[in-house]
Amino acid sequence: MLARPGLPSFDYVRASALDEVPRLLKEHGEAARLLMGGTDLLVRMRDGFIHPQIVVDVKHLPGMRDILYDEQAGLTIGAAATMNQIACHPDVQIHYPLLAEAANSVASYQLRNRATLGGNLCNGSPAADTAPAVLLLEGRIVLYGQNGEREVPADEFFLGPGATAMQTGELMTAVRFPVPPAGSAGRYLKLGRNKAGDLAIAGVAVFGFPDETASGYRFRIGLASVAPVPLRALEAEEVLAASPPGQKTFALAAQKAMEAATPIDDVRASAAYRKAMVRNLTLRGLREVWAQIK
């Protein structure tokens, strides 16, 4: 059995200031890559998919690994905060348990010590486990470039497989979340080929809370790994806002969530199986969230 190839040669730069990063990215273009956790970057380099000439380390820059919660402003998570940091942080566990659960589902414990929220989102992967939670919690992606800082709503950030709203020369510095509605609860349900450590065949996030709708409650549903981008099942959400919560309403919403999914056949699962699992996971998630908020 042949050994895997090693890493190609490259220049390593430890950025000394945030303003230095956009300059380096503009100067080197596609030949530059950012390093936060490296769990995806280094594998792609090792396997020959990318060949950067310069790797810019940004994880140590001020604020990049901070997790800060304020009762009025909400939660700010630095882009280089690791999945284990997020999953174990008391403020995240108490106020944003859906995000903690999603972070805890990423890969293995060892990889979660390195994998970062920014990396999980910036890759633009349809299977990103934290993306549905970020969508449902109405996160705003903080980007920094030569023109300064800007925020992009999570539902405008994912443009296609591997494509995001990040512009050339920008890096993600944080994700900001508003204070969640009172009485809210959430679940992230992930189906993989094994119990832990696998990419999602299908992922469903459900978030619910009391609200002044016809049903008296608002539910949000996010999907991963079943479309070109992580997305919200908006028609399913409309069903849940218009009808009283219960098994009949949940079943119809689960059907609408399945119809929102547009998966592909690949070596890990068929499109038909993925769609069926979206329905089943959505129904399970709605039942479990409803049991917490009613």
C-alpha cells in the first residue's frame, strides 16, 4: 500500500495584524490561503486538490477565538473558535443549545479541537453541520477586507457548492447572533453512515418558540447536505405558522421540507433516500422541539 503524498512546499506567514491579511490576499490572489483550524485546508493540500504558494495564519489575531455573550446584544463567536470551544461554552449551551449541538456533531472529538466555525462556513459546503443552526438562529457573518468590515446575513452567504458571498481579499472574523426568542428550543439531527465522525447524508435543524402567529408558535427548519446550499424549508415553516401544532401539521410540514430538498445521488446515499430521511428527521425534530416549548 502506497503512502499518501506529503504536503507541498509553501510559505507560511503568521499575520501580525488584521489589516495585513486583505493586503496579502490581494497581493497573492488564488495562490494564498487562510489558515484557522486547517482540518480541510491541509487535507486538500496533501491530496493535491490545491497548491497554495502562501498560507496565512489568522487564528491568533485579536477576537478570532473569542466567544462573548451579552443579554442585549446577543452572541459573538470569533471565526477561529473551535467546535469544542463552542459546544462546551456555558453561554452557548444555555442560550444557543441548537448551535452547541450542531458544533458537537462535527467530525470526531479530536478534529473538533482544531475545526473552526469559520472554516466550516467559509468552505461553502452544503453538508456543513453548523450552517443550518446559523441560519435558524439568524446569524450574521462578519467579513473584513480592504474597505473595512461588513456583515452578511447567513441566508445570503451561501451561493452554491464551494461558493459564498465572501469577496476577493476578505476573511471571516466572526459570526454574530441576536438574542434568541424567549421560550425557544432546538434540535439538530444528523444522519451519517456511522454514529460519529462522518459527513452528513442529511442534516435537519428545527428551532421553535412561542409567537403571535395563527398557531401561537413559530418554527424554523434548516437543511444540510440535501441541496446545493444549506437552506431553510420556508414552505414547511409557513405550514407550521398557519396551523395548530400537532401530528397532522407536523406530518404536512415534514412533507414540505422533503419537497424543499434537491439532493443528488452519490457514493454515500441516493437522492431518494436523502429526501425520505429529510421527512423523517423533520418529523422527529418537530416532535422533540414541540415537547420542550408547549
